Amino acid sequence: MRTVVRRSACRRAAGCSWASAACWVLHWGLALAWYWEHPASLAAWALLLAGLGWAGADVRPRQIGTIGPPTAPVGPHGRRVRDGPLVMVELAGGTFLMGSPDTDPMAGDQEKPLHQVQVSALRMGLTPVTRGQWRAVMGDDRGRDGDAHPVTEVSWEDALHFCNRLSKQQGYRPCYRQTGLGPRRHWICDWQAGGYRLPTEAEWEYGCRAGTGIRWSGGDNPESLGDDAWFNQNSGGSARPVAEKRPNPWGLHDLHGNVWEWCWDWYGPYRPEDPIDPRGTAHGQYRVVRGGSFDDPPVCLRSAFRYHDLPDYRISVLGFRCVRGPVRQP
């Protein structure tokens, strides 16, 4: 991509040089023709002008393109935007089949039934939140390795605190608030707020599948998974810097592997009777985690694979990414 754009810019620059020379010749040529007052000179310059037009010379100024990849692919999904300190990808709303079919021998019962879900438009983080981004917002260090690695050893509640603090820093109304004390403490999400938040499980799978209906967004064969994900066969036993593997069809990185990612929902059976922007059950013991990690086999990295952890759980294979988006209309 970078080479192609650079060559295009060189061609444009060459066109501008040719056009500038043509303008110089025409300007001074016509001036001399007027000075000499010779009809033959005027005719010669008129023929030159016509020849330039026939050859396709454009004497209008042209904008020289910048070197590097485009900031946004064309289409309803995959447009990158800078949102505060995060790079996010705009995803149009749509419907998809969530879960796994009975015919997939890799599927577990917790992934069934396969059911249709409608998801509203949203912005999803290009990558999981990194260690450097965490430190810049929260002021402390979490996880291991370098600043470009996913932040880990963060609980579900830690992720909510990050979302709220970043929302305040960027002038957005925070999505989360707590009610009650001690064992009765409870988190509430204000879906009308415009701040950063965790994805719902449906939003996560919608972004991960990226319009596909296969096991991994890059294919059904685990042999090709190495191009798309860090997992137990290629990671070397640790998390890797984000965005080193090929993005999915909507331009999102690291949804398969590298680190598990917290979702908003309580873990529980699917509820096909709630097909529009589902947000999980009202109560539970565990919160949903998705995506698999550098320490897991391919089966755990499938788009439909579901797992869970206690909300206060912190471990080196678990991180999160942020979303922002419009709310469901009544």
C-alpha cells in the first residue's frame, strides 16, 4: 500500500512539473507574438495550445497526495477515526447470526442457539487498550512488557473506571455509575450517555465476525490462523504488541487471540427473544470475556466462543477494548 501511494504521488508531481513548463512557454510565447505582431507567430502558438490540450496536459494546479495508507477505507464499516487518545473504527449497524450452529463440531452448548441479532452503529477500538494508554489515563502501571502491548491484570471494574475517567477527560458524560454499598454494590450503565464503555457481548461478536459467518473472521481452517492472531502455537507464551497481525475485514485488530477481552454482560444463556441490542441478563456471578489469548488453542479464539470470569479477576491474559456509540431507539 505504501509503495503504491508513493508512486501515485510521483506521477502527480511529474504532471504538475509538465503543466508548469507548459504555462511558462505559453505565457512568454504569446507575449513575444504580440510584440512581433506577426500572424504566423500567433498561429504557431494557437497550434501549440491545441496540441497540449489534445495530449491531455492540465495546466490547473494539482494536489500532491501524501505518502502512507488512507485514513479510512471506503464503505459502511471500517472507517478509522481519532477519538481522544484512541483510534476507533466506525461500524454501521446491522444484523448477524450470533452463536454457533448445531453442525459445528467445535461448538459448545453455551454458544447455542444460533440466533439473529440486530446491533446499532458504534465506534469500536481499533485494538485492545494498551499499557501506555492505561498509564496515560489512570496514572499507574498495569500488566507487563512494553507500552504497545495490551494492558492486562485489569479487572472488569478496573476497565469501567478507565472508561469513566477517559470520558471525563474528553468531555463526555460517563456511562457508568455505582449504586449500593458492600455486597449490594451494583454498576449501572447509562446507555444514553456518550462516553466510552465496554462492548456488549453482541457488539463484540458483531465486530469480530465482520460480516462473516465462519469460525474465525479469516476462515474456517485453523491452519491459516497464524496470519490473524497470536495464540499458543505462535506467541512464545506471552502477549504481543497490538496490531501486528492482519486485521479482520472491518479493519479491527486482535479480536482473535493476544488477550481475552471483558464485555459488559453477565454470563448466562442466550435470550433469542431479545434480538435488538441485547445486553445480557440482569444479574449473575460472572462477566463475559471473549476472544481467547496468546495462551489458548485455536478453538478458544473462534468468533462464537464464550467464556467468563469473576468481575474482580486480574490475570496476565485478560484485557479490554472500548466502544462508543449511539443508543437503541425506543
